[in-house]
Amino acid sequence: MNDIPKLLIGLGAALVIFGLIWQVGGRYIPLGRLPGDIIIKNENSSFYFPIVTCIVVSIVLSFVFYIIGRFR
């Protein structure tokens, strides 16, 4: 098997696993509603910027890619 099909299969499996974790873990891990996320609500509009959530996701993905790079 070439490298591209293996990569696509791996990415697909990772997306399925990530989706399942997001569905099940969303009840227990308040990703998107962490302290430090910016929420501004006015009478007619609202603004939401999940800055802390972005930082947490970035750290987790950096760690995952570091681990994958170590085994490559």
C-alpha cells in the first residue's frame, strides 16, 4: 500500500475517534466553555471568542504531533 492511502485511512480513523470522544466527553469536559473564554452579550448581539479553548486544543495537538513524530 502506498503512503497516501495509509495516511488517509489514519486521518479518517483519527477523525472518527475524535468525534466519538467529542460526543461522549462533551458532557464531562466543558470544551468551549472554559474560564477565560471571552463572551460579550449585548441586547441585540453577542460575541464569543474561545481563547482558552484554542490554547488548550493547540497544546494537546502539539503533544499528539510530537508523539507521532517520535515514532516516525
